[in-house]
Amino acid sequence: MMNDGIADAVLAVLFTVESSPAAVRQSSSKHSHNHTDQLEQRKRNLHAKNDPEERFSRLCMFLEAQFGPSITPLTRPKLPSSLINASSITTKAALEPKPKSDPASLSSSSEDDFDDDADADATAQLEAQELHRLTSLGIPVPGVEIRVDKHVARVWLETLEVECENRILRER
């Protein structure tokens, strides 16, 4: 109760000093320095017009301060499993080789190689589309990988989703 009384008294003195005629007279007199530079600096936000690379480098500096130097940008985007499954089914159906007159002449390994190549091409195409979409949103890389001791965490920058087996690191 005593501290509240002291704080109230100090605030009352400050408010009366601010509005006293002597303070108004002193502040309205001419002085040698200019206030416009200070006002412009307050109005201008130094962080407002940074490009995505600058924002990403600042994010990496922040993460390095928190977790150490083992921060790595992820180059491959996270693709939703629904897109991967739909794409591989469509690609397999569209690119599946027509059986020749003698089905025994086709070896199963060549079919598997063709399917794997088609899947890899479809996945690469989906990844390129996803990278382009993220770049157009102003996200320079899909995510970052953070290594702390033997634990690995992946942070996807668009959704800020964290993938990590260690619960403590994931929550941090």
C-alpha cells in the first residue's frame, strides 16, 4: 500500500510539471536542434521493406543464436501425401507402357524401372511447382533443418509446422 501511494505521488508530480506554465514556456522557445529527423526515424520502419532473402538471413541468425550453428536450409519442399498419391496414380495410368503381343517378353524389372522414373519425374515436377508457389509468397526456401546433438527438427516456413521426434526440441 505504501508503494502504491509513492507511485501515485510521483505520477501526480510528473503530470503537473508537464502542464505547468514554466514547462510550456521553456519548451516553446527556440533551440538549436531539429526534431524532424527524429520524427522521420520513428515513422520509418526499418524492417518493413526487407526482401525475402534478408528476412531469411535474419531468421537464420536468430535460430543460430538459439540452437547453434547447425542450421541448414531445406531445398526440397514438403509435398502433401494426397498430391503425391494422386500424381503417381495419374502418371502411372498415363505413362504405363502398352503390353506387346508377347507379355512374357517384358521383364518385370523394366516395368519397375519405368514406374520409378515416372514417379521421380512427377515428384520433381510437383516439387518445382511447390517451390515456385512458395517463392511467389515471399518464402525463399521451404524450411530449415535444426540439429541439436543427435536430434533433428525440420521447420516448414509457410505453416511453421515442426517435425521432430524429440518432444522437448519440437516444442521449443
